[in-house]
Amino acid sequence: MSFPIKVCVKCGEEFELKPGKPGFANRCPECSEPDSDTPANRAGNDPLTGDREANAERRRVMRDMLYRKDS
């Protein structure tokens, strides 16, 4: 049984779309591999996004701004 032949949208190479292929269905296996500069990896480098105290403070400030009583 032959698998459908697809063309990679990133590099233009043809590849067989096999069941269970990791990544995107419209990208070849080489282009489907995760980059080291993905948003998930960049978020780990940002000290503000990973800091629990900073996130708690942001939530507190937003709550105070939204629900404060005008005097």
C-alpha cells in the first residue's frame, strides 16, 4: 500500500504522508522537527513569564483595577 505523496509547504520537497508521522501533515519530517527558537522555549528565557510572584502581582493589580470602587 502506498502512502499519499505530499509537498512540503516549507521547503517544497515531496514526502510520503505516513500514519503516525510526528509534526504537521503538510511538512516533511525534517521541517516538522521543533525549532530551538519556538515560543515555548523563548518563554522559559523570559524572567517575567516564569516568575510566580510576578504573575500573582499582575493578577492582583488587574483584579484591583477591574473591581475597585470609585470614591
